[in-house]
Amino acid sequence: MIERILILGTGLLGTSTGLALRAAGFTGSITGWDKDPRQSEAALALKAIDTVALNPLDAARKCKLILLSGPVYSILDWMEQLSGVLTAAQLVTDVGSTKTLITEAGNRLFNQPNRAGFLPGHPMAGREVSGAASAEAALFQDAVWIFTSMPDHGTLSFQAGELAASWRHWVEAIGCRTLDLDAARHDELVAWVSHLPQFLSTALTALLQTEVGDAPELTAVGGRALREMTRLGSSPYSMWRDVAYTNTEAIAAAIAALEQRLAHLRENLRTPELRDEFDLANRFRKS
Amino acid sequence: MIERILILGTGLLGTSTGLALRAAGFTGSITGWDKDPRQSEAALALKAIDTVALNPLDAARKCKLILLSGPVYSILDWMEQLSGVLTAAQLVTDVGSTKTLITEAGNRLFNQPNRAGFLPGHPMAGREVSGAASAEAALFQDAVWIFTSMPDHGTLSFQAGELAASWRHWVEAIGCRTLDLDAARHDELVAWVSHLPQFLSTALTALLQTEVGDAPELTAVGGRALREMTRLGSSPYSMWRDVAYTNTEAIAAAIAALEQRLAHLRENLRTPELRDEFDLANRFRKS
């Protein structure tokens, strides 16, 4: 049913989606575009897309489904530009990391009479490295791909609704479990399970750079535990700046809670309370 | 030169050492003992040891090299018990996580005229799961095995010195790079690169258990980043209690520094300072 897909933003996630669709048997056309031509050329070379669009808005008019991939503000920019040029027979969807602003914009700019549909999405998959060159067809295997809505949601046209059903089918075909969440609940949840781990790893890694970074022969001592806990320290600011800006309150609350927890543990290094912390942590890992 | 080895404590590290020695071609005898007979039986079944000692002190008298493996206080207990029963032709070494107390005890109880030698050691390898059943011959591959000393060090007898040289050879044979450090410097360094990551992961994981632990279907959303950052949350209290007790000051200082770093990041989620934190973290990962 979806014959032509346009991927706007052929970085890590956009290019991986193209590769995954091909691996899952998608035979329609996949056009791509990126503001950095090296990214779209790399996606083309990997056969994640079969054409690089010359003009992204012209290409969007000709595709049934437009996938927006990139930092949250770049997705919001695309939404503004696309809302006036599409028809009710088209669907726009995205892979943005935070969903309140995007879902609200989707209902305001799309999902209205005679407008294209918008289905807000967020695959819980990624890597600490960005760019088409790091893309993998298997990136989404066993991941959860979340779709979000808001109480004041607009309405998908019949055609856009069919396209949305078809896109959900493809998301499952590339290895994901889908989950529907309220957009605000999504942002609160990912603050705990995705944003907190990221900002924590950035803080730890920046601290280690300050404290022991001048002695790489000593950091080599750390082994697997250190490598794992600092892996996300490689994550690009360009991506996470938009997350920090668009989910500030929930992230700040999660970080503040962790600061308190660390202080509690620090004050109890020699008391039986330390056992309680290990017990709680052990229990999380077993569930 | 080392014909008989006794491993006191056949948990994860003790049993892995036996397996690694066999894989590297050690053909002498390896006797093992553990206060939990299930651990020594498991080590025997895995062929990490070829005999279970009936009486550990009797067995120690008959072995050239005694390897102490387990929580730090269990190693200190063994050192007290062994110091009176061994001769200058024997060497005791260990795999304990903190080294100031053990190195001091080694120089006081051993490394004296007519006493056995003591070589404090610490392989920077481990897993979040304990016990002989989790042992792996490859655990030490590419790890750093640290040996420590103190300014007031005692003296190894000629025979113990030869055994120490031979043990260092075997440590390299099982895949490690050896590194010699002052004991106090070791404890300060591992507070940053090993203990901080562990206590941080415990605090994060305990926090997540409190905040979202009642909804495992939602924690599944987290993906690889969450799994990695909480893996060490499975680590056993029994092991880390001794680390917390024997390196309290350095660990507390490292945790306090991280609390400050997190507060700084939290206060700058919407300022350009956030970029500096990502830049520092990126730099650590590239070095």
C-alpha cells in the first residue's frame, strides 16, 4: 500500500530504517534527503535509499509516506514546511526522541480536514555514534517502537489511517514491538529509562576526563565496567541538546533524584543501608 | 617452577584463574577450597582445580603458591591464619579489590625474615555475577593485572622472589598486561575507574526500581543503553561491602564529585555549558 517512502534526514536512524525496510522485503521506492549531502550519498551507497531527492518538498508531494529523522527541532521545522504542501492521502511520521511538542504540532499542523496525517513515533534504538555510515539493518531488532497521542488529538483521514496501519505493519516487520503511549507519559518515562542514563553517562565521562583523562594508560585499567558506563559519553551533543530543551523538567527531576540517591549511598558506605541499595538494584535486574 | 597451587576461595575469580591457567598450559597441580563446598565442587567439576582440600591450612603447607580470592576481609582473615604456618620458600598472592590494607598486612605478616612472601595483586576483570558457575577461562583476556607495593615494603626471600617472577609470567600467559602501582595510588585510581562506576550503577538501578520497577513492560522500553547502565546493578553486596569499607574516603570523594557534576549538568540543560560537558565526555572516549 505504501509505494513510495521519503526519508528526510538520512543519519543513523533514517538510514537504518531504509536498510531494515529493504531487509524486511519492502519493494517500493525509498527516496532520501539530508541537509548534509555526504549523509544522503552514504545512504545511497548502502542502498538504504534508491534516490537522493533534489528538492525535498517536491519529493514529499510524490510520496505516500514521509519519515522525519533527526534532532527534535529539525523534525519540528520539517513539520512546519510540509504541512502546507501535502494532501489528505499522505502520512507523515517521525522518529524523534521527545514527543510532547511533536505530537502537539502533529495535531495542529496535520490531522485536520484536508490535511495529511501525522503519526508520532519513537523507536527505542540507537547508537552512541551518529551518521549513515554507522547504520545497521538490525538496529531495530527486538526494540520497542512507541507511537504517541494526546487527549486533544486531531483526526487522521481515512487514507492516512490506512497508511498508518500499513506503517505499523512495517515497523513490526523490521523487528519491533509497538507500544502506544500518551505523549506526556512517554516523555516522563523516557526521562527515566533513556535520558537519565545518557546524561548520567555524559556527567561520569566528563568527570573522568577531568580527573584521570590525562593518563590514558590508567583509564585502560577500568575494563569492561568502565567501557560500558562511559560508552554513551560518545553521544553527540547535536542530538541531545534538543532532548534537553524539549524535556527539561522531567530530565531535571530525574537527575535531581539521582543526586539524592548518590548522596544517600555515599553517606551509608559503612552502614547496613548499603545492603538495601544493592538489594533494590538486584531486584530491578531480576524483574 | 610453581608445581602446586592452592586457590583459597573458588568463586568467580578463583575458579576463572584455575581455568585460565589450565588453558595457558599450566601442568602442575591446582588444589582448591571454599567455605561454601558447592563452590569448590563446582570448580572441581569445571576442572579449574583437580583436588578439593580437606583442610586448607594443611594444603597451604604443601603448595608453593597460595592464591587468595574473595572479598577483601576474607583475604585479610586468610593472611592472619597463613602467616604462621608457611615458610620462606612459599609465596602468597591475592586478587583483592582494594590494596592499601592488604599490602600493609602483607608487609607486616609476610615479607619478613623466615616468613613466606606476599605479592599483592588485583586483576581488573570481573562480572556482575558471582560464583564458580559463572567462571570463564577468557575472563582475564586483555585485562590489566595490577601488583602493588608500599614505601615501607618488606623483603621477599630469594625463593619467594623467584616464585613472584614465575607468577607474573603466568599472569601474562593468561592474557593480562601487568602494571605495578603504589597501593595508595591503586586505591585512589580504582575509586574513579571501578568503584565509582559500580556504586553509580547501583544507585541508578535502585532508583529505577523505586520509580519504574513496578512496570517491567515499561522498563523494557529502555533498550541497550539502559541494560548497560544497570548491568552492574546485579553485583553482589557481599563483594562490594568490603570495597566500601576499605576504600571509603576515596569512594566518597568520587561520588561527591559526581553529584556536583550532575547538579552542574542539571542546571545547564538549556545553556551552552551542556555542550562543554558533551565535548569533555567525547574527548575521554577518543583518548
